[in-house]
Amino acid sequence: MAAEEIAAPTRILVAVNESTIKGYPHASISSRGAFDWILSKIVRTNTSGFKLLFLHVQVPDEDGFDDMDSIYASPEDFKTMKRRDKIRGLHLLEYFVNHCHEIGVACEAWIKIGDPKEVICHEANRVQPDFLVLGSRGLGPFQKVFVGTVSEFCVKHADCPVIAIKRDASETPQDPVDD
């Protein structure tokens, strides 16, 4: 060959979620841990060899009232909640996208709504990444029965290789749900 072919970057789908701890929306401990792991163990200094695809799945509240307990909600209340949820998701993705741009790693980010495990697997099938990375909270067997694990489901059902990154034991909150 006269000219060397340039290899396409390795595409990594990264499923991220926001912390369940109240306050300003920020990435969960597990999502930050998975992102940091990707940068330190996979990307390293080869920033042009990778493209990170960030997916955040927003879970619709079952009764339609996220932080509101009123049964007298107006249609405007629903619009306000949807806007607020979208803004929170955008702030979450902004954290990851800004960091990628600072270090020179190509990226894309988007938000979907639905059941995280199903949406992540659907998106992995749709975008065909080289592999999927997501954080794992490290729930015990008793908690798994009630909460379920997105990472476990994705390992079994995603159409691409999946890497589930356990968070560091020192970062585990008292209540594992407070990720």
C-alpha cells in the first residue's frame, strides 16, 4: 500500500447516571469511576484512538410526580418537571463531555427515557460500539432481588462486549442506593 490506512477510532459506549443523593445533579460514584477507569486503563495517552459515546437514561417517575406530592398538578407542572429533568440530564452529560474536550478525546452524548437496562441494550444494538462500559454499584444478593442490576442485565443481553466496573470499596456510601 502506498498510503497507510487510518484506523477508525475505537468506539466505547459509556452508560452514565446521576447520583441519587439530593442536590445539584452530578455523576454517580459508579459512573465517575467507570469513566476514570476508561481514561486511565484504556485511553491512556492515545486520545485520538477512541471515541466515547455517553448515554444517560432518564427513568420516568411511575406516578408522574417526581418531587411533587400534590394531586392538583396542572399541565404546566408536568412541563416544568420534564424541562427540569432534561436540564439535569444535560448537566450530567456536560461533566463528561467537558472533560473529554479538555483532554482531546472525541465524544458524543445523548439522553433517552425508559428502563435503563432495556434502553442501554437497545442503544448498544443501534450504535454498534466496539464495547459497552458501565459502572456497577456492587449490590449484595439481597439488594439485587429488590433493586436488580442494570450491569448484570447488560452483560447478558447487550449485542457487544460489556465491561462492568465495580466502584472502589472506599467510595461505597453507607446505603448502596446513595450512589
